[in-house]
Amino acid sequence: MTVISKYLFYQIRYLSLRLSSTNLKKLSLHERLNVLRKMSPKHRESPIITKLDTPAFKSIFTDELNSFVSLFRKHNYEIRIAGGAVRDLLMGLSPKDLDFATTATPDDMKQMFELENIRMINAKGEKHGTITARINDKENFEVTTLRIDVVTDGRHAEVQYTTDWFLDANRRDLTINSMFLGLDGSVYDYFYGYEDLQKHRVAFVGDPSLRIQEDYLRILRYFRFYGRIAKTADGHEEITLEAIRKHASGLQNISGERIWMELKKILEGNFACELLMTIIECGIPSHIGLPQVLNIEELKRVWKTCKNHKLHAITLLSTLLRSQEDVAALNSRLKLSAFERDLASFIIEHREPKISANPLIPLLPYKQVVVKSKAKLSHTIEWVTETLNFWFNFERAWHSRR
């Protein structure tokens, strides 16, 4: 078989499997690795692009981290920092959390930690290839074995462990999340995530449609990271939006808790209103618990008034709702907290301006709402403040007058 015919063979077989059921299980191990390598997106053959020596990078090296890393070196396993921490460090930020990837399997790590008398916690992560070690009873480190996706159904993946860093990077969602960082400062970037970060570009690794079909929650993850990375509200690439529109219905099979976790971060981040409008334009609302007829004018009006004031995520989302039935349907889908559910309900009931009979006490109607409320006082005051912000920034006035 010639090189060209081999390429075409793998291309046809790969696409037929990925597009039909995103299933590589029918292939042998050797075939899987060949297919994934040959059909991977444009990438670097030499992935080390720079070496970090910044204060933020140096600050992560606690005694506990040094002890943790030394265990892997002692037992001849590779370990690198993965995902968001790499992105943050390249942006000059100190990461909140450090996630690690390794060539050691979960069994390898368990054996190593037991041998070294290291305490392991969070046993539930083991089935996903993740082990959490607690060092010196002071600091926890979560480390996950490199893997490839064998079968995906849009929600979960059946994985196979690997020692190939490239193949693990190839399964990740966005280029800016596909980088690794060696403990010597070497940045490993196969899919040009560093360049995308510099350009404030948010793009999937390879074909957006394929990436989204592997896990439909990646639709909302895209918007979340867009809010964090992009410099303008309208810099989306059409190929990405087209893929999102095409596969928006896949979100109906994702749990409400996972959807709300992502959506809440979108609504609390940059370009919240603009991103919500793009989400609406992509046909997503009906799949995440929002009504068919949305109160878009109310959303735009409230955003114009409040965009420089930090609102609860549910407050901004509630602008799209028209009735208590809409609130109930949204709560049923997203599994809101009791506070969020009650805040949404309160906003729908009280969002129309209340005119005081005494012009000298403009907030009197709202004080009466607080007095009559059977809910927790602090919650009611917060609900009233959020509702007042629908019209003006009354927070300072409210707290100064009550």
C-alpha cells in the first residue's frame, strides 16, 4: 500500500467512525493510534516553543510540589502541568489550581504512593484515570493519566491510557487548553495554542464539529473561554458558530447541573450580554430550559443600565423570562439553588418599578416588601437590590437609606 493510499484508507475509516458514532472501539490498538496520528489537525512536530522563567512560574514551587514531582522522577514517570494552569501562566497570571498529567497509569500511581507512604484521597476520580495525592498533610495534587478517547457519546468518553503526549493533547477541546508545561519551564504546544493566546483567539483543536460531538458541553465551554480570552465581543469565527448551530440540540442530553455550571460563568464574565445574544442566535435556549419566546428587549435594557454593575448570573438570565411558569421550567432544567430559584421568582414578580406615594421616601414600596417577606431578611434585601438594579444602580441608595 502506497503512502497516499494508506493516508486515504485511514482518512475514510477515521471519518466514517467519527462521524457516525465517534467510535474507535472497532479498531485494534495499533490502528487506533495510527488513525489518530494520521488524521490529527495541523500540528508541530517539535512541540517545545519556549521556556518559562517568570515570577508566577517560580511561585508555584512549594516544598510540597517539589516532593510530589520528585516521586515521579524517582520512579521514572513523566509528569507535566496541564490545561488551564499552563494558559494562566503564559498570560502572566498565577494559577488558582494546578492539574497534572502523567505517563503513569492509575495502578502505577497507587503502587508508587503506597510504596512511598503517600496518602491518597478522592477515590472516585480513579475511574477517570485521576489520582489525588496529599503531600505533608498540607497540599493536594491531582494527576491524570494520559489517554485517548475510544468511544464518545456526546456526554462521556470511554478512554484508553497512553504514554503519548501528542495524542492526549489531540483529544482536548480548545487549542489554548491543549498545552503542557514541564517542571523545567518548557512549554509543549502541539496545536498552536500559544499563538492563539497571543491573538486572543478561541478555537477548537481541529474540526469544531467533531470536537463538539465528542462532548456537547464544549459548546458552552467555548463561550466561557471566549469571555475570558477575547478582546472584542464579536470576534467569533464563522466555522465555529456554524458547528455550534448545527449541534446545539446535543445540549438537551447534558445534565442541567453541568449546563448551569458553565452558563453561570459565562453570565458572570466579560461580554455577558453579547455572549448570551450569540447563544440565542445559535438556537441554544430551548435546549437549556429557556422559553421559546424570550424577552430580549428586557435583556438589552437591563444590560445597558447594569453592565458596569456585578449582577448575579440568574438575575441577568431572568431578564429573558416572562412568567413564573418560565422560572419553574428553567429551574426544572438547570437545577438552580434555592436562592437562585427564589431570586428569579422575586424578579419576575417585582421587576416593574414601584412608585412611592411619598416622594421623600422613594424606596418605601421596597422597604414594605422587605417587611412583609417571609424569607430570610438578608436574602430579601439582596433580591430587592438586584431588582432595583433592573432600573438604576440603587445599591448605594438602598443601603444608605435603610
